Amino acid sequence: MRPIASWLVARPRNAVLGLAATLLLPFAQVLSGTLMALLVLQQGASLSAVQGLVAAVILAMVSLLVSAPVAQVLANAVIIWVPVILLAALMRNTRSLTLALQVAALVALVVTLAFYLVLGDPTAWWSEVLVDVAAAFRDMGLERHADALTAQRQVVAGQMTTLVVLTGWTLYAMVVLLGYVVWRTLPDKGAVYGRFCDLNLGRVLALTMAVSSVLAVLTGSDWLENLAFVAFMMFWLQGLAIIHWLHAERDMPVLVVILAYALLPFLNALLLMALAVVGYIDAWFEFRRSRVRQ
């Protein structure tokens, strides 16, 4: 990992080539986003943004030559790189991984509220979007997928707002974390922005979840219910950090850490919920800090 990271940050042209290439690869959101986070942490947001712009221009020119959709290429670049640049730059400027992820969590809550403020009823809007998705499935010959989506459209539409917000927040947070991990492989780099195993999303987010959930029960409001759910589920990342902390303190073998990641694709909802419970409780009682004091 270190040789590749060292080569990418050695010269601006290497970074441009890396950004352009990874944007075309499968899992571009992870690969290209991780590279952008690495560049921002190493050299700052301004130069990294310029390199991203040059890479996007190169890809746009190539797209024109091969008659590929230029707009799609540019949209991918913006969606993948811009949030990562902002989050990694915040982390670099504040010298705090925890603060950057706390701010990102608050932004995710604002985005959740924005869906209701702008759309009024996001469920109705998502229902129309899912109709278009089902039609696209049929055009691709995926009749079973289209039928299943159509049958469950109302149920899925009601969950789409929280799903989109949580998926986006998790993806960008994990990409910046991966960029930080790769950055630390460079010579003379340490945990100057803090350790992931010490992550605490804070009592402000925990209190937001508690208040909004109580008000949701009292008022029956959908937007409060979704806000509480988003706030609660973001603590799964803190729960994962606790697993890493237990391993760092030699209270948990590395096999358990590996197993937690291996089970994520199979026990996705169940495992995330369990981690969120652990992380939420820790936000209030700060077990790791209590352990350090002892």
C-alpha cells in the first residue's frame, strides 16, 4: 500500500492519472473517493480540487472522442469528489477525525429535514421515482426485479429517505476513513487527527435522537420518526470503533474484528442495529474514557 500511496502523492500528474483511472473502475465511489481523501490530507483541498478538475476535463475529452455521455462522467466526479474534499479538508483543518464526522452527522440530519421541507411528502416523490426505476428494469429485461419493486413500492418508498441519507453518510465517512488509513502508511505519518477507535459522535447527536424519538411518539410525525432513526443508526460507526478499541486494548482478538466486517454483508441490518445500540449507549456513558481513568 505504501509504494502506491507514495507514488500517487509524489507528483501532481500521478494524482491526476490516479483520479482519472479510479473514476472509471468498478467501485469508483470507494476507490476514487479514497484517493481524493488521501490527496487532501497530504496536500490540502485547493491543489487536490485542481487535480480533480484536470482529471475530470481529461475524462470529458476522452468521452467526447468515444461518444460517451460527458454529463454522466462529470456528474460522477462531482458526486464522488466534492463531499470527500469538504469532509477531508474539515478533518485536516481541525486536526480532528471525530469533529469532522460529528459535523458530517449533523449535515446528514439537515439533509433529512430538507427532504421534508422541499418535497413535503418524500414518500410520494420516492414512489414516482421507483416507478421510473421499475420501468428501467423492464427495459433491461429484468422483469422479476421490476415486478418485485412494483409490488413493494409503497413500503420501499417510505424507507427511501432514511436509506439514502444513511447510505450516503456511511459511504463518505468510510471513504475518508480509508483515505486516512492509506495516508498513515506514508513515511513519518501518525494518528495526528486522532484514532478511529476513539471515535465518539457525541451527546448532541444522542440527545437529538432521544428528543426527536419522544416527540415522534407523542405527535406521530413521520419526519420526526425518520430524523430519530437516522440519528440513531449513525451510531453504528461508533459501535464499530469500540470493537477496534477493544482490540487495541488487547481485550478482543483480531479474529473478532475480521468477523465483524465479514458478517456485515450477510447480517447487514441486524449487525448495524446491534452496533448502533452499543455506540449509542457509549455516547452517553463513555465507557472507553472511564476505562482509561481506571
